[in-house]
Amino acid sequence: TPRGFQEFRGPKADEKVKEIWVPGVAFINLKDSPSYQATNLRIFPDGQVELMQRTTGQFAVNIDASNFPFDKQRLGLDIAVRRETAAEASLVVLQEDLDFSHAAKDISIDGWTPGHVNVKRTPYQGWYGDFHSGLVVELVVARQYGKVVPIVFIPLLASLLIPLLAIWMNHT
């Protein structure tokens, strides 16, 4: 091929994946079935295989509101190899992956400012003490506290002033 690799997209990629060994990679925190999923497969002459899947869905994320309204949240995807142990298949992150991983330039999250993307390897414990390879990919977002502070603290301040107003009116 002119680019030096064979490329398969969509249904052709899904068919080709059935012919080769692919580790059982899954999103741990995916709530339901994906609303969209597309596959792209590249097979290089040296035997290297690159499988990419684009997935759209709803994911469950733990929120830490202890620093509200000045908080930052980590919106993460937990990815793990489910079938094979870490000795059989390992997810790796290359520098080029880190360079490519960033929030989209046109991303808009009302009340939040998108930050950087973190990628870290993490093992997941499986059956019988086996460990499975995993990754956590997180987008860090910071709350725009300028929009939240007046909404929260003006009513709070007003409610604290009511007893003082009552004491002053009672005194007069």
C-alpha cells in the first residue's frame, strides 16, 4: 500500500478484528451500552497492529465537592483489559499518545474550564489474585466560581443577616 500499512474502517474493521487476536479491552465506568462506536484497524508490514475505537456513551465519575465552589474535578475513563492478565496483555502509553491527548479546542462545558488530560497506568485486581492492565484517562476541569459564588453566598449572607435585623428591629 502507498502508506505502508493496511487500513480497515467501520464494518470492514469489525470483520477483520474477528480474524485476529484482540485483547478484551473494556470501559470499566461505562454506564450503559455505547450510543455510538466505530472501529479503525491498521496492520503494518512488521506485524504491528493498531486498533482504535471511538466510543460515545455515559460514564459514571466520582465527584469530590469538598473544595466547592473552588473545586477541580477529574472526568475520567477507566479502561482495562478484562480477559487477559497483565502478564498476557498490557496497555501502554507512549509519548506520542500524551502529545495527542488534549481537550478539543471547541469543547464547552457550562460553568467549567477544561484543563489538561492525565493518562496513568493502573492495575485492576481480577479473580484468583490475578492483575489486569488498565489505564485511567482524565480530563481535569475547574469550576468557574465567579458564576457560583454570588448564587450561593448572597442568600447565605442574607440569611445570616436576618437574625441581626430582627435584634435591631426589636431594640428600636
